[in-house]
Amino acid sequence: MTFSLYGPFVLGHLHCNLQNDISPPVDDDVCFALHRKYQLRRSVLAQSLDPMEVCGVDSEGKEFNSAQEMWREEIGEEGDETKKTQWYRDGVSYWEGVEASVDGVLGGYGHVNDADIIGSEVFLKTLLQERLVNGETNQHLVALDCGSGVGRITKNLLIRYLNEVDLVEPVAQFLDAARENLASTGSETHKAANFFCVPLQEFTPADQRYDVIWVQWCIGHLTDDDFVSFFNRAKGCLKPGGFFVVKENLAKQGFVLDKEDRSITRSDPYFKQLFRRCGLHLYQTKDQKGLPKELFAVKMYALTVDTPPKVHRTRSKTSSNRPQIIK
């Protein structure tokens, strides 16, 4: 599923008020005691707050006290499949009305394509070298392009570095355009292999087929539960050493709900909490540079099933042998 870069929302400061119902103190001792009690209360609340319980706002300016509150309004209580189905139907319907072109799938910001691909390429090359290639040239590497749209990322990036790329996209006109765009791209050893017209929340990749699963500007259409469910299914589809790349817009705080295309922009803590729920480990991150300032910030996450090795830092002999000042 393709995910727009959005128009420039003008957002107020997202905030959750902590009500203070303490009466004015009568003397210094009482003032100090109440102040300490209030600070302790704030500290406990801050430590216990789940990132998904932070407040957010929708594109019409409505504020929510938590993501759970927003999801209850949008998809109903757990088990209300009718409302949830409508959420996904409305999202696909929005994109069916969009032109099947690079400019269309990028929400009118087609000019950011080059900067986006350059940033992704630097990130991908590093990951391939560290995780998969290791100097070997005869490996057959396979990628899955999630929310592939018209094949923009497959054509400009993935097919250049991997031998086969499968594309999954729920909007039929986009997938048809991807087939056409990729027909003359690549070679016998670097090609688009399969085209799946299926939404991510219903897609189950083949077991241990993929070295790279690339998820960009599409996961915002999935509810939290379907987000976790998809990655749990996809984990078993990675080969040893394989990894996910999630590249998405970031809200500064909490989340921003787009009522028009039925998608949610999550904050960095929100994403990380969901990754933990998926049992995924954060391997590397990188901020995307060179995009227009009026757009959301964009971040790349490399995620693995295996736990990344810890780096043990040791002081050099030169520094450790220097005389130290006793303090």
C-alpha cells in the first residue's frame, strides 16, 4: 500500500495536562512537602506511561488522550470487524482515486524521489555489507517490497542490489503500473519476480524466502494489532541474517491521524513500543535528509529477529597509561 508524504499540517503543541488540584500551601514546610509529593507523582506517571498512551490529534484538529481512545473511535471495540473493515476499505478507496504515477503515490511530492532513494541506498548498502554479503558475490538475494505502489522503490533501488524482488500492493491500478514500469528494468539476474495484489494485514509471505523486507510509507494504514500481526507472520519469512527496513514519517509526539486516507503517523517511541511487541530488535536507525521542511521527519529503522551483538568499548593503552588527576 502506498503512503503519501502528506500535506503540511499546521499542528499546535500536543499536550496532555496533568491536573494539579493541590491548594496553595500555608507555610514553607507544607509547601516543600506538597511540592515533593507532586514531583514524585509526576515522576511515577512519567515512568509508567506507555508510549501508545500518549495523546494525539487528527487532521481535523480533534485531540485524543491516547492511541487507544483514537482506535476505539476509528475501528470500534475489539471484535467489531465491520468498522475495522470499513477503515481498510476507505484507505484503499482513497488511493484508488490517485494517479498511478510517482507523483501520485508521493502525494504530489514526486520531486523528493531522488533524495529519498539516495538516503535509502546508503542505508541499504551498509546493511547488506554487514549482514549478508561479506565480500561474497554469488549469493542469491531476495527482497519483498511492501506497499510497493507503482514499483518506485523496486525499480530505483531494490532491483539494483538484490536478485529478485516480490511486490505486494492492494491497489490494483498501482500494481498494474508497477508491472509496466518494471517490464524493461533489470536483467535475468536482477528482476521483479512476483506481484501480489493483497493488503498487508492479509498477506503472509513465503517461509524463509527473503533477505530484505522493505516497508515504506504504508505501515501507517495498519492498526496496532495488525501491525504486530504482520511482523509476527513476516519474521518467519526471513532467511538467516535477513532484516526488515521500516521507513516512515514521524510525528513529533504521540500520533497524527489522517482522516482522509485513513492512516496514522506514529512517533518514534510509539514505533519502538510496537517493535518490542513484535519481538524485533533495533539494529540500526538513520534519519532521512534532504526532504522539504514542511513535511514530517522521516526515519529508517533496520530490524532483526536476532539480538544485535553488544559492542564492548575499551580504553586505548595510550589513554589508560596517562597519569590521572586525583579528585
